Amino acid sequence: MPRKSLTEDGTLGKVAEAKSDGSYLIQVITPGWGSSGYYSPQVLEAAGKAKVWPKGTHMYFDHPTAEEDATRPGRSVKDLAAVLEEDATWNGSALVAKAKPVGLGKAVLEDKTFREAVGVSVRASAEGDVGEAAGRRGWIVKEIFPDTFNSVDLVTHAGRGGMILESARKAQEAGELDSDRRDKFRNAVRDAHAEDGVDVWVEDYDDTTVYWDRWGGDNPGTFSQTYTETDDGVELTGDPVQVRVKRTYVPVDEAETPPRTVELTREAAVQAIREARNVGQWMESRIHLAFTVTADEMFGDGRLTREERIALSAAIGAGLDAFTASVEASAPQLYGRDLWADPAALAEAATAVPVHPAGQSTIKEHTMPDIEEARLRELEEAHGRVPALEAERDAEKARADKAERDLKLAEARDYAREFGTKRVTAANGVLAKPIVDKIVNEAMRDITLGEDDRLDTEAFGARVDEVRKTEETYLASIAENVGSVRGLGENKDKKTVETKVVSETVSNVFGIARKGA
């Protein structure tokens, strides 16, 4: 039965109002047709029992791109938003779990506007086959598998029923979900500008202009383009113009009118995530990650009890609160600086591009001085691909390759011992076991793996035969020499020992048959 990766994307999603402990109830996935296939209630219930998304599963901002998935399947700590505090379990209508935000996720998920603008989408692998379900033909999911890299991600469009529960309910009641219209903009931009090696993503739109990002190719960046809208879709007009985003923050006492709000679509909410990412919160996430990895390893090795591990989790939470308070008091600018920002670039003025998007949520402006919002991708192009990180990645890969090679060699040696023993005894069944073991051990000094990383039985068999013949020749020469021994010196109590008896005795000890016997 074929297996494939699942990345659900495209159906309505729900995150509940924060609980007293700062956690959120997540609806992970519901039965029905999704973008990857059809999920029956039985399959999802079985996934809950199999702990496909267990306690400790990571929640990230966005699914990874194909390139990111290939080069960093373990994902990036800077994108970590929350962690499941319990196994995702079946409640009769959906898989649900409680999640605790970490790092940047704490600030972002506290924002109701953000929770209303995003959904939840799962990543996993499954087996299935083409068939029919619910009046539709397509890929039917038969089983979903647990895996270290499974995740439940925050995305602009939810997967099969994935939601932050309370937020989506309110968004539906307010009639603010307009996915069909957004799909028209995405289709129009992709049809006009996507090509091999180039991907595009709609960030926002207003009454006259759509704003979109371009990745890859010779001219990446953010662009605006006018459009006309009909019942059948959206048609782009004019030429695309590259733009830069800048938002102005005005002190409250200088405002003559009530604070202006900026209407954001779901696409703009994703941009808000990128803008919110900063050095201070990144440092928090790194501290939390390093501590968690160390504590989990000690717990897994049996050096901590479960109660002690839970106590340490509470302690790191209190420690991070103290860390945040101290940094906000002594270096507050770190919570406003982009993770990869160049201090020199922050001082440069940027041309403002007015944006008046139409969407379903609002974000109030903060009372801060004017600052430039340096775009993440521009800064990543200039300062990304840090050599130290690449060296760390290469070192980890080398260690993983060596560990895998050592495992294959160990498996080959186990099989080689069994294979060699059978081959020696088949060729000479009278050899004693110590002699057989000696021959096999000598042959195993040189283990060769084939192209499939398994024992090269042809080469090893030839080596076993070679060592066996050498050993037989050696034993035969000993037997011959012993067989020709005569009495040495004088012995008052002389006893005649027949040569034939000596030869047969030695031959039996070494497990060989003397010639002429």
C-alpha cells in the first residue's frame, strides 16, 4: 500500500480562549476530505490511540517549504510557536489536544486578532489508496504513522478541520471568513507570476491593489499590482511595482483623533508574525530549547524522576519570566530588533508605501517612535546562511552518517558469523568447533559491505574458504609431524606408543582426517 507525506491545507480551522495556565485547546483534525485525502473517523481514532501527535509534539509557524524540508527536516527553533501538553486524542468528532505556547508563540497567541486569522494544519505520513468516500473519488487515508518529525502547525489556511477553537467560532459568527475571494487573488497572482524556480504568495489586498511576495529567480521581493474583480475571478492590470512596507507609530498624546486601526487579512497576519520576531524572544526560545533537550535526555536516561522533570519545567518558566523582565528593563531594544537585522540597516530611512487592506481582523497601532520594518527575506539574503550554522549542520550529518555506518557494520558482523560458520561446516564437517570459530573470526577481520549496505556474501564467502584451506593445511602438517615422532632419550619405564595411535589422537583433536588413514 503506497505511503506519502501529509500536509493538510485548505479547510476551515479552530484555538480556544487561553486557559488559566496559559494553554490553548487545539482541534488538530476532523474527519472528511482534506487537501491530501479522505480521513475517516476510524482512521483518526486509531491515530489518537497510536499517539501520532503525542505530548511534546511541536507546533511551528507555517509549514516548511520543499527546500527547507529537504535541508532541515527537523525544522528551525526560530519558528517554534507551541508544544502539545498532552497526546492528541479522539473526542468522538475530532482529534484535540491542549498546547502551551513558547517563545514568540506566547505573545502572538495572546492576540485574539491573530488567533482569528490563522488555523491549524498537520504534518505526518500515511498509507492509503485511491478509492471513493462521501460521494467523491480520491486518495483514501488508511493509516497515519507516528514520527519524530510530525507536527501541528499554525498556518494561514487550516488543514482538515484544524482550529484554535474559540477564535474560529467567533470569526464565523462575525461573518469575517472570505476564503473564496482570497483564493481568487492567489490564483490570479500564481497564474501571472509563478514559474519554475519561482514561488509567489499573496500578502494582502485592498480595493484596488493586491500585494504579493516573490521567492526565487533574479528579482525576489514584495510587489504591488492593480486589479479588477469580476464574478469569475480577479484579473491583474498594469505592471507589478516592487514595494517596501513601513508602519508608523504615533504617541497617544500627539493624536487628535482616536487611534487608527489597520485591517488585516490572514495573509497580513502572517506578515505580522515575521515582524514580531525579534532578538529578545529568539534568545528566550534558545534558552528554553537547550534546557528542555538537556532535561529530557536526563529523564530519558533515568537520571530524573517524572516529578523532578515536571518541577524543572516549572522552574525554567519562572526563570524565563525573570530573564524577560531583566532584558526589558536593561535592553528593551532587543524586543524590537529583527533577528537578522544589521544595526546599520536599522538606521536607514525607508520610503513608506500606504497599505489599506480589506480583511476580517484589526490590530491597533502601538505607541512607539517611527522605526523601519526591515523585511525578513532581504535580511536573510544578506546575513543568512551563517557559516557557523552550516558547519554545525555538516558536523551533525557526518555524525549521523557514521552512526548509521557503524550500525550497518554491526548488523553485517552478526550475519557474517552465522554465514561463515555454516559455510565452514558445510565444506568440512569434521572440524572441531574451536577450529571453526577460529576460521570465522579470522575471516571477519575484513568485513565488506555491498552497495545495499549489507554483507557482501560473495567476497566474505571467498575469504572464509581461503582461511579454512590455510587452516586445514596447517593442521594437516601438524598431524603429519606428530605422526612421525619417535622415542627421544631413554626411559626406564619404557612403554611403546604406536605412531598410528599418536596420529589418530592428534587428528581427532584438530578435527581432520589424516591422509592414508
